[in-house]
Amino acid sequence: MAYASSPRRCSTKRYILAALVGTVVFAIIVMAVSAVLSPGEVHFSITDTSSMHIVSTTAGGKELNLTLTANNTSHRAGVNYRSVIVSLLYISSADKKSAIPLDNVSPPSWQPPGSTASVRLSAFFPDFLLELDFAGRGENATRISVRLDTDVRFKYGRVYTRSYNIKVVCNPVDYFSHNKPRLPIKCNED
């Protein structure tokens, strides 16, 4: 004797099927939003350098000028720079890493998609520091790296992503030599 399936059993199957379809649709929506709101890529490099000897009544020294460039390669996401800290890194005469923070950093607050933005930076090295830390150390005495630490948010239309911290260090170069360094100088993830 065959039993007829109860109407309650069919509705239970439908509920289970509807829940599975709903879960799959929800997962697809979450993956699409995650793909759209994934962080863009920003590449940093040094695109110009110069140095000059400065003589003043208080103290002489050399001024190092750099142009730090950010290339936003994303064609969908703009970049909102929230904070930027730039330091110059070098090995002192005591063979320890030393850092000189740069205070005059004023980055653009907004960088549109698919664009580059540049910031001109300057640092003053007094003669006594040059003599103390760099004198008599050979050919690579004044190899200096630039370190960048920045917090950014990416913007897709009207939607902002969470805040991301980007840390990069540019390849070390002797900025004070008579030979101009090869440009651009790449910066890599720290």
C-alpha cells in the first residue's frame, strides 16, 4: 500500500530549497561587493632628486630635495590620504640605523583613479652631522633610503573602504654624490 506524501513534507522541502538558494545568492552578493570594494594599488617612487650646499651664519650643511610620487593604478578607486609620515634612513658612523623625520609633508588629500600625485620634500643635513656620520666611510657613505608610512582609504563612487596602512621603503641611493641617481627610484613594501 502506497502512502500519499503529506502536504507538510513538500513544504518542508521547499523551505530547505529556498534557504539553500538564499544562502547561495547571499554568498554571490558578498563576493561581488568584496571584489568591487577591494583595495586599489598605489605604487610609490622617487622621481626627482637634488642637493645643494647651504652656507649660513649659524651652520652650513646640505639640503636634500626629493619628489615622492604616488601612482594610483586603479581605474575604479580613488585614494584618500589620511596621514603621511616620511623619514630618511641611513646607517650612522656607529653602524646603527638612524632616521630623520620630515616635517614638511603635505600630501594631496584626494587622488583620483588612474592618476599620479607628487609631493616635494626637503631635509637639511648640518655639516657636523655629515662629518660625524658620513665622513671617511668610502664610496657608499651617504646611501639614504626614504621610508613612507601612510594611512589611506579607497573610495568607489560614494563608498569608502576601511582604512589601510601602507609602509614602503625606497631603495637606498647616494643623494649627495656628483652622479645623479637613476630615476625613478622604486619603493617596496616594508
